[in-house]
Amino acid sequence: MLARRAGPARIEIAPGVAFGQGAPLALVAGPCVIESEEHVLWLAGEIRKLAGAFVFKASFDKANRSSVGAYRGPGLREGLRILTAVRAMGIPVLTDIHEPGQAEAAAESVDVLQIPAFLCRQTDLLVAAGRTGRVVNIKKGQFVAPADIGRAADKVASTGNLKILLTERGTTFGYNNLVVDMRGLATMRGLGWPVIFDATHSVQLPGAAGDSSGGAPEFIEPLARAAAGTGVDGIFVETHEDPSRALSDGANALPIQQLAPLWARLQAIGALVRSPSF
């Protein structure tokens, strides 16, 4: 196991978007999955109008679905083509990878490679992502203690890539439920890497809808506000103009009309906790 690293003081993603010491609270937002090129480009533009500089998130493939018949996305080649078009708008992009062989191709099209929560202990995947030199965002598995996610970061860091982000997305609590331990955010930041709080997956109710996951979106804002108050470096929000019609994870998505007021409140909290006089 590697010795704990201090990590970079600040990870720059794009002009106006950074995570870490000295940077304001940053936003990661977008739909769970690419539904169409038209939808992705429209939504990316709308989020920028509402929130300013941010990192756009969308998956080209949702390999972990409750049902075999659930929509997964357009696939690697078409998905990356669409995400390249978002980047051409001047918006940095984050997407999931599920297999080591996807790392290099995805790294050519996006700014941040995300390791899904259920895959956060997959050594080959973490090392392949690290070797691309891109920023790597590791989502802490629902089954992983906050301190233990540092071992996943060590695997990426073993490649010499220290551009690592850690994301909290809730911890399994019995069946079909998640809970967020706010102490864990401080523990994760103590590992030396910038930490993001996933406010929408943290209110997911895994498998609670039978062939899909349910959610409790009324808790998105309370949890996001609490996380911002701990001093996290970023907030992750999946958003959609009509969550009831979203092709993936609509039950825990934030309606886009709620994004601007929520983000304004979170920015105010983030600025307060970063104030020297606080």
C-alpha cells in the first residue's frame, strides 16, 4: 500500500472550474445517461445558463442497471462523439468508464474519467484510468468505509497520476436504502484528495421500484446543504427537465428548474465556510 499522499492543492479542470484548496465550491451536473445528442447539447447549454461554469456529466453506457431490459445509452463510440460535441461548446465533460479498455478512448473525448461506485475496487480499471493522465473521479462504493476509499486512490496514484477526486454517494443501510454519514466527508478530505458530494445518488432507493431504483428527491437539498457546510470541494447533481420521463435514475434526479436557486444557496454556504473569518 502506498503512503498517504498530500495530493495536489488544487485540481484545475477547465477555466473557471477547479476542485480543491483555494477554489470555490464546484458543480458537476447533467443527466444520468445520454438520451440523444439533441437532448445532451440542449441540457448542457441550459445548465450553463442557470449555473455558470460547471462540469457536464453524462454516461455513454449504464452497465449497472436493475433490469436487463433497461435503457443503457448509445454505447462507447456514439456516446463519446456526442460528449466531444459538448466539449466543443467550451464545457468540460465527465463520463463513466466500466472496463480498462474504455479508458484511452474516453480520455481522448472527456476531461474527467469516473469510476462507478460498484467498480471502485477494480484495480485494472483504476490503473488504466490513471495511466491516461486525465483527472480520475472515484465514486466511493456503497459498501466501502470512508477511510478505505483511500486505497482506491492509491491505485490511481501508483501510475504517477495525482489528479484524483473522491465522491461520496451514500452507504448501504439495510435493504433498498442509503444513508449519508457527514463525518465521512471530513474523513475522505483528510486523505488528501478533493471530495465531491453526490446529492442525487445519495437519495436513491436501490431496487425499491422493483425493476428499477426509487428515490427520495425531497432530500437532495437538505443533504447538499449539509455537505456544503462541511467544506466539500464540489457538488454532483443529476438533473433533467422532466425526471418522470428520464431514461435512467429519474426517481432521484433534480428537476432542472430547481437547479439555479439550489446552486445559489449552495454557493453561499460554500463561500461562508471558506471565509477566513468563519
